[in-house]
Amino acid sequence: MSDAQRVAIPMRPGERRVLRVFRTGFRVLSIVAPEWGGRLACRLFTTPRRYTPPVFEAEIKAEGEALVLDHAGATLHGHRWGEGPTVLLIHGWEGRGAQLGHFVRPLVVAGYTVVAYDGPAHGKSDGKRTDGHHFATSLMTIAAAHGPVHGVVAHSFGGAASQYALSLGFRPERLVLIGVPDRLSNVLHRFRAILRLPESIYSGALKHLGRRFEGDPRSVSFLGYDKGHHPPTLVIHDKGDREVPYSEGYALYESLRYGEHMATEGLGHRRILKDSAVVRTAVEFITGG
């Protein structure tokens, strides 16, 4: 089975019905209004869904100090724990800062200040739409407020934004990337496959998305080449990840100038954030152990 066949999207009750409606709608729009359909597809691609967080996230946030920060006229909400050099926890698409909460206590015990924000249009933060460039610039704002940044632990889309931010001047000393894709083109390919977008709709979506990235979004790479900064980086990826294939995480690792790699099995794309061995390995890497 190929990576493309293995990739899936998490579905809540009722979402499969909505997905079928969108697929039918885009087929019709490709005939009667492809330009409008492309604009709608771009809007869907840049609009994260918000979900009710589990109880654990409220518990870990209660142990920290609430934070607010302005980014481009919108408010970001976050939390801070501990004292010492700063480590940022960066969540993935449709996630929240506290989703990486299992890393908080071990990092605090190791002597770090841990900072986690809900990204733009995520969790408690303002906004309805965002993209990789917007998310990456928010990391620059967070780093300016809480830096210098010693380390980063980032998941999925948050890891991709972290890699993108390196080319914008983001300067963490150590970086842990968990379940991170290698190129935006692969993310777009999965988005197209999930919605079964006709060519006219997909082309229109790329045109509108290109305005946000100031160029062809398919050229955006999260690999380690030419980022302007090459911190020691640990890539962690599960071999059974059905949302971001393992092959992409390994390609990311191979592109790094100073890279290490950890493969897991049976943890998937999100349970990996709760695994004690993953947390321990990440914390040891951040500390330089």
C-alpha cells in the first residue's frame, strides 16, 4: 500500500456526510463556477476546525501562568510554566498549545521555562483563517516576547511552520519535530485527494493560496536546506502515521545538517505526543543529553 493510500483524515460524527456534500458541490462548481470554487477550496484549506479539548489540557494549563500576546492586531492566548531557558511547545493544525502538555512537567523539572500558545485561528486565540506563513510569523512574535529560545518541540503543521520560520530569522538552539511533513506540495496533494477536487478547482485554489505565500505554494519546502539557520534537530515519526506518512518525516531527517531520528510504531499521528519514551527522548535532546 502506498503512502498516499495510507493517509487518512480524522473524522468526527457527521463529518463524513459534510465531506460528501463538499465533494458533490465542488464537482458542480467545476462546471458552473470554477473561479468561485477555487476561492472556496482555498478558504477551506486555511480554516482550521476547533474542537473541545480534553480535561488534561485544562489541568496542565491550571498549573501555569496565563499569557496574552498581540500578533498582527489579533490576540494569541498561551501559558507559561517553570523557570530557566525558554522552550516553546508548538501545536499542529487544529490543535492547541496544551496538546503538548505531557512535555511540560519533565521540561520544568529539567530547569526550563516552557511556553505554549494557541496559534492564530486555533484554540482560544483570535482569527478564523491562517496558513503556514501566518503561523510562522506568529512564532517570530512569540520568540521576540519570550526569547532567546533555547528549544522547540513542535508537532505536525507546527513543525512545518517552525522550519519555514528558520528562513525568516527564527533562531532556536535545538529543535524537536514530531510527525512533520516535508513539503507543502504533499500536504496540498492530500487535501485535494480528501475533497476529490477537480483540476479547475484545484488550480484556482493554488492561485488564491499563492497570493498568501507570494508565489507557487507547491514550491514551499520544510526540508533542512537553505533555511539560514541549522540547529541540531531531532525528528520523531511513527511508522504507522496515517496523516503524515513516515517517508516524509524520514526525508526531512535526511535533509538536515545536524539531525537525529527516532522511529516509533503503533502511536500514530497524535498518541505519539503522550508516549513516555517520546517525551523522555525529546527532553533529553533539548537538554543536550
